[in-house]
Amino acid sequence: MLLFLLQHASLKPWQHDVLSIIRVEAYYFAPQGQTKIMNEGWASYWHNTIMTHDMLDPSEFICYADHHSGTMAMSPQRLNPYKLGIELFRDIEERWDKGQFGPEWEQCDDIHKRETWDRNLGLGREKIFEVRRIHNDVTFIDTFLTPEFCAKYKLFSFAYDDATDYYEIASRHIEEIKQQLLHNLTNHGRPFIDVVDGNYKNRGELYLQHRYAGVELKLDYAQDCLANLQRIWSRPVHIETVVDDAPTVLSYDGETHETQSK
């Protein structure tokens, strides 16, 4: 979007410079956005390991534990990347220490045997360094979020219930939990928006399309974005999306917002 504006919008030199800086900065921070859960989990893992093994006097443990628990606290309203990251790294370390991986482990359906499985391989520390080196958040979650992990930490997917006007538990199935997490992580949880036409209706208007994948745009946020885009483009701006499960076009001409069924 920013590249299209830089190449085609009627910008003053200072406006071009500002948009260029924003675009370059976004690309600079993109890799960090792709590893947020891993970064926070890794930092928390080593912070806790160093503090509890080497740094603290016994009299300081309670104070440290109080601060650390605040960082790790979970909320029904949002995912805590520190907590999810550190517990996944700990789970991977424990599984590879005990040999809980590979075909034999995957094919074992004896619950008691799985609960007591311990080959004493001691490969956990080596494994988490390998994971840190080659994975991002999406592959990290997709590869290592197991049914046992979800059950242990009571993970669930949630959805908005129109009848109760409240977000409620929608599923405890591992694949649905994983898919919701992966969906939220893809593109940093932001919608995909494409430029369709920079001369819509042969009037120099900008026409965009939202790649709808089951999650609707926040209308107030979308309208604010359209207003800012219109200010930069200097002509009416439209975006094709889905509102209340119906194909819809949101428009802004510089003065008035319009919503039309497509």
C-alpha cells in the first residue's frame, strides 16, 4: 500500500520522505514481529534460569517471584506471549530430555506409558537452541503446540456470541486452538489489503480489496484508515470487504463515509 502511494500519489517531497521512512521502518521491524512469542519466551526462560540458579540470595526469591508472576500472568482477554513462549520452550526441553518425540512416541496410545515415558536422553537444552535458531512464531506454534500442552495450560479458542453479547469459549480441540493462534499470528494479526484500481470508474479514485478470511474489519478503524488514505490520495477511496457476512464497499470522499452492499 505504501509503495503504491509513493509511486502514484501526488505527494509533496516531505510527504514522500515521511511515507518512505515509515515503510522502511516497517520492514526493519517485521522480523521481530514474526518472532515475538519466541523472543519474549526465550528472554523469560533465560532471565528466570539465571536469576533462580545463580543470582538471587534466598531472601530475594519472594520479591523476584512476585515480579516474575506478574509478567507471566494470563488474561481471558489476550494472549500473553511471555507465558506461552516460556512454557513452550520448557515443554520442548522436558520432552527432548525424556525422549518424548519420534515415531515410537507418536504411535504410543497407552496413557500411563506416555505419562511415565522417560528415556533420560538429556537433549532438551540442545533442542531449544535448535528451535530458536530455525523457527518463527508460526512454525513454532504449528510444530510444538501439542494436545498435552493445551490440556495442561487449559488453552481454548474463543468467539463472540451475539446472543449473550460476550466472548465465550468456542472449542477446546487442538486443531481449532492452533488455527486461531496461527491466524492471529499471520501478517501480525493484521488484515491483508490489496490495491485493485488506482483509477476506479476512470475518475482517479482508489479501490482496495480486503482478503476476507472469516474475520471482519473493525469498522471504526477502517473508516479512520480510509480518511487518512483519502487525505494522501486526494480523491475518494473505497474498500471492498465483508460486513455482517455480506459483501460490502466502504467509501470516503473527504467529507462523508458511505457503506453500500456490493
